[in-house]
Amino acid sequence: MLFNSGDFFFFFVAVFVGYWSLPRPWLRLGLVAAAVSYLISRGDDLTGLATALVQAPSWPTLARLDWRCALAGIIGLVSVLVVRLGVDRARVWLLLLSSFTFYASWNGQLAAIIFVTTAVDYLVARGMEQSQRPVWRRTLLVASLVMNLGLLAYFKYANFFLESLDRALQAMGASARHWGLDVILPIGISFYTFEAINYTVDVYRRRVPAERNLANFMLFITFFPHLVAGPIVRARDFLPQIHRPKRWDWLRLQLGVQLVLMGLFKKMAIADRMALFADPVFANPELYNTGAAWLATLAYALQIYCDFSGYSDMALGTAHMLGYKLAPNFNMPYVAANISEFWRRWHISLSSWLRDYLFIPLGGSRGSMGQTCRNLLITMTLGGLWHGASWTFVVWGVLHGLVLILHRLFQAYCQTRPRLAQWLRTVPGTAARIVLTFTTVALLWVFFRATTFTAALTMFHHLFVPHAGLGAPLHNRSLWYTVLLVVVCHVVALRGWWKAWSVRLPAPAMGFGYATVLTLALVLAPDSGKAFIYFVF
Amino acid sequence: MSRRPGRRHGLHRRCRCSLAWAAAIAIGLQAGLAVTLDRGLVVLRNGPFHDKYQRLCQRLEGAARAEPLASRGPWRAGVPEPVLILGSSRSAYGFRSGVMEERLAAETGRPVVVYNFSMYGAGPTMHLLNLRRLVQRGVRPSVVLVEVLPPLLGGSGPEPTEGRWLYTHRLDRDDLLTLEAIGFPTEPRWPVWRWSFWVPWYTQRFAILSRLYPTLLPWSCREDWALDTDAWGDSHLVASALATRRDEAIGRTYGEYHALLSDFQLHAVSVAALRAILGLCREEGISVALVLMPEGPAFRSWYPASAWAAIQAMLSEVQRDYGVPVVSTRDWLTEEDFLDSHHILPSSAQRFSDRFVREALLPAFYRY
């Protein structure tokens, strides 16, 4: 169930209506009636499933339950139980159960894994909080880290390391062993693992209190807007929000709708459209000429930004509409004037996680320049590996680490050259730095996008050595218009024009704007929805 | 103190109004286009059909200004006889209708209009829909040549293979009812059709962009390709296609068709569609011939013997039941005449069309 799909639209509308209807008895009655009538209309399917369960009760059989039926059942059940639970608790349960339904719509069995690991983390944190014995607390922390990282390693990296070992042994003359494991990568495992780790570490450090209620804690981990592709939520930001009673707020609703529309437009009209330029070239770089290779690189830089930030906008928007605030994940990263600034603007929740839970514990920048550089390299390499189980991601991380080190060294150099430092701060200097940073980042995306080293190197060869071949897969004008649109949007946002205009625009004009953005997103969508790039991480 | 809640209330009202306007405009835009499409904006519902139909009308009206298009009476002396080709890409590239028109006019001494109404990926079901739409619009050809594309007569699922290219958003209600009548499983298509009906800015987006800004679309999504056909409706292979090496092109064709042919089974719906075309022609008094287009030796070798026997048996049965000629030109050309063993090269298309008129069309319909 992709965010940009009809299924998610119906899922979210059902959850949203159920969530805000709970306080009103007559609306609850309507919810129960709607849920029951839907379940009756699906009676044949449900009877078939029940019969199959009676004959062979098993988890895979239960996992065949259609998410629509499950959601209807959940909304009906919560609407009934609200009398006993109270509105706020009922809302937590509604969000929790619908989040599991959302995840189970991909794979029911993997939803069970999240349930178990989350329950264990909950118990571990409670144990750490209650215990005063440092050894016991440390043991519990290590147990939690081993479980979380162990699952991540098993599901995401086991095959990668086994295949790498196999290849290394083959290179040394051994015969191929094909050790591959038959595992499915749980969607979003990297995101919820990091959330669980930040919680247990913060509880261990006594920075946040352990959550006493299992449902609350599970909602923190599985809240569907951020479950599969972030932002990586911090316990200290999210858990207090669960405890706060939620009230209908038109301002928040408008903000949520605005973010969702922006995300939809970024994803459907820009990211998926840019994929039309990038995908064919990255699939067969040897067939294309140098111009097409550069256009594909530029298109991919736009694609990955609009894809991921579009998803983040939709996550933030849907969370807002349910009364929750998630931390922003992007802040116009392509206007960064240096690589350090880029990482403060790109995937902010991951960058700050890596800073707080990896870079600083390693020593951060408190030691010598050499130690700082080492810490940067380790952090970025692991950050690269976090993105995917492939050496291309590792190299991408290493290269980013090296560029960050270069930037540190250059900063130190500039301190001894005040005139150079001064020029770099002027408008032309800043523009040059932005262009250089963007070009570096865009070129490094080649390693991120290429499926193999050979493909990445071929791409670089076509980028820097003039080659004849096929031209861009689509008319260039489409790409340049998109670049222009992105630049204009950045200027409007940077100058603060949108903030100034949006409060003055009359309601019909705002409404017209929203409807136009939605319609344009629908018209410009190039093909049936592509999955978000970060879903696989 | 009293102003702040008031200001907040004003903001809330503004937000509510903005969202209400947004919902109303968004729904209005969708509903407006949906109704317009339903009222017959064929250019967006089915661009290729619309474009070919428009050009056919222009040809017919240009050739016989005295005869209004919608008249359905018998064709008068001096009024050109329309000959319509309903085929797939093979016919689109394979026939040179201008050559056929000239030759027919010269041989019969009567004015003739030959129009190639072929569509890419079309099999008997799409031919039936197109012919029915044309007849409904008052176009009554004197002769229809219906291409039989053997791979699209088959299929192993509930839908025939051709179903893959029968896009639901391009169909209207009548089309779905026509499909239902020939036993096509339309049940799964109705919900998709309803969805496509109510969200036309999404489902018809390729058609919209094809008209407004075609360069935004990759070629595979363009719905304005019929505008590139010539005055007779024929398609012409582009230079990049002509530059393709034949062995590579044959390899691609093999990849596309081998699976369809290796376990080929005639599909009841495709046969029913073919019969429905012949039934419609009989009803309307239209002369019709079934045509098997040329195939290269490589393509011919991919048919299992049993598949070809089944196709031949079916065609014989249809020929017997409806008394229509079946023209097989399968082995008229050599491998060198094809781009990819089934799409004829332009130089050979001319020769093929000329021979087709001489050896098939004239004997069947003009020299009884």
C-alpha cells in the first residue's frame, strides 16, 4: 500500500474519519453500522477464511485476511470499546491496530516480527528503568542492541556478507558455494530498528523515562505515517504526544493537507517523471551518449530528493491530520553551500541519529583532527551501509566521508586565508559553493543509484569521456522545466514569500491552488505508481 | 485578551473555507471532465480511434462531397466505395493503401477510398469494437479486410491474450456491453472502469498530455500516434527502427511472441469476436474478407504444428459458416522483406499491396 496509491487514500480516509468520529456517539453508531455492513458485504470471503482457519489454523492463513476487512473490523470494534476505554485510549488503539494492518498489507508475518521485537524492547526498557544495578542495565541494553541489530543484520545484510565471502573465497580459488539465505527484507526495518535503538539507549542514559504502556510504545514504533520510510522519530519527541489529548484543529488539518499535496506533487509529478530520464540510462549506461549521462545524473538527483522528501512530506502531513507532529526530514538540501551543511539539510532524522548515537559516542570532533576524520569516515561508511546491502552503498558512504573530511581540512585552511574565506562568503562565492556542492552530491548519487560497480564506472566513463550513443530517453524540455520549477519553489521558500502570501491569499484562491496542485500531480504522473526509493532501506 | 480567540476563530474559518473550496474545485474538475467524456469527447477517451475516424471522414467527405457521411443508403454510382482495413501493426505497416486505391480504381473503373484503420496490438476484439463504433457513426464500408493475427486468437486465462492491450479507460459503456455479449469476462473490468470514469484527470492523463504536451510523455504512453499516419491511415517505420539489425529485431520479436505461441490455445472469446464481426458485416450488408498477413520464415517456425492446425480448422469453420473468403498471404514474402519477421519493410509493403489487390482483392470482390 503505497502512499501515492488509491488503496492508501481509502485506508487513510477510513482511519481519519474513524479517529475524529470517536467522541460523538451518533457518529460512532454510524461507524459501527458502516463497518458491519461492509463486513456483511464481504461475508463470502470472511466465511471462506474462517473455514480455512478452522481446518488449518496457522499464521499464514490468518495473514490472508484482506486489509479492508481488518480495518473495518478494527474501526467497528474500537467504536464499541470507546465507551469502556475512553476516547483518547480508543484513539491510541485505533492508530496502533490500523498501523499493524497497514504493515500487514505488505506481509502479515513480518508484522508479527515487529510486534515481538517491540514487546521485547518495551520489557527491556522497563527493566533498565527499574534497575539500579549498572551491570544489569548494561546487560539489558546490550541484549536489546543485539536483538535489534541482529535482526537487521539477518534480514538485510546476511545475504550480502555471505555472497561477499563466497566471492572472496572464489577469488582465492575455492569453488562457488552459494550460501544465500531465503529471507524477505521487512519493509522499513532500518527505520524502526533505529527508532527502537534510540529509545533503549535514551532510557539507559536516563534521558527519557521508559514508557509504561505497551500500546503507547508500540504506537511510537509502528505509527503508520513513519513506519516504512521514516522520518526516524525520537522517543522524547513522540511519546509525550501520545499522552496529550487530541482536539480537532482546522489549522493543523490545512497544514496536513498542504504537506500531503506537496508530497504527492513531488512524488508523482517530479520524482516519477525524472525516473523516465534516469532509469533507462542507469540500466544500460553503455548505450547512451555523454549528454544523456549528464541529464540522467541531474534527473536522478532531482528524483531521489523529490521521492524521499515527498514521502516525508506526506508522512508529516498525515501525522498532522491525526494530531501528531513529526520532525521535518528535509530543509532544501540542494541549496547547501558545503557538504556538512548538506547533511544538516538532507534526511535530517538519519543524520542527527548518526551524529547522536554513532559519531558523538565515537568521540565526535572533540579529539585531534585525525580522530575527527576517522570518526567521520566510520560514521559515513556505516551510514552508507545502512542504506543498502551492497558495496556501492558502502563506497557512496565512504566517498561522502572523504568529502566531509576534505571540507574540514579546507575549513582549517581557510582560517589561515581570511581573504579567501571572505570571498567565499560573498554572493558569487556562495553561488559557486552551492554549485560545487550540488555537483559533488549529484555525482556521488551515481554510486547510490548504480546496481553494480561496473555500471557505476561505465556511467562515470560516459560522464567524463565524450561518447556517442543514444540521446536522452525523453525530450529534454521536460527536464529543464522541472529544474526551473524546483529552482522557483526554492527561491519562493528561501525568500519567505510563501509564508507571507499564504496568510493573505483569500480562501477560494488557496482552495483553487490546492485543487490545481492535486490535479497537476494526477495529470503529470507518468505511470502507475512507482514504489518510494527509500521503502527498500 | 479578547482579540486572540477571535483571531484564531477567524483563522479556523479561513482554513475551513480553503479546504472546502479545494474539495469542491477538485471534485468539480473530476466530475466535469467525467461528464464531458461521457457525452462523447472521444479524443480523450480513445485518441487513436478518434484520430483515425476523423481522417477517414475527411477522406470520404473529400472523395464524395455530395454524399453526407451519416447517410446509410446504398452507395450510388460515382460515389467512392470505401474499403476499410482493420488490422494490427502488421497491417498498419504492411499495407500501402494509396497503392491499393489507385490499383483498384484503375482496375474497376470506379472511385474507391481505401483506409487503413489498423491499431497497434489489435486483435479480433478490438476490431469488433472499432467496426461497431464506425457503423454506429454511420460509416458503412463496402468491403472490410479483417486481419487475423494468429497469436492474438489465443490465451489461457479468462481473458484472451488481446486483453492486455484492451485498456479499460479507453472503453465506453457500450464497448463493455459489446464485450459482455461475446463472453468477454467484464466483471473485473467494471470496477476499474467506474474508477477510471470518476478520476479522469488521472486515468486519461496520457490522452490529455498527448494532446496538450506530447513531448512530456515517453513514446510508449503517447496516445496521439495515429496523427503520424498518412492520409490513408498507413504507418511508416521510423529511421531508428529501420536502422535496427534484423537479428536483434527478430530476437526481440521472439521474446514477445514465443511464450504466446509455444503453448497456444484458441480462446473462445477471440473466436466469438471474429464471428461477431462477420455477423455484424452480414447484418449491415458489408463484404468482408479475413486476411492472414505475411510472416517471415523465422516467425512461421515458432508455431507448434498443433497450434497452426487449430487455427486453420477454426478459420475453415468460420469460412463455411459465413461464406467469407480467407486470404492467406503468410508465405508471400521472404525474411528480407521484414524488419523483424512480421513487420513488413516499406519497400516490400508497396509490392505486397500491389500483389494483394491483384491476387486477392479483385478476384474476391470485384470480378465475380
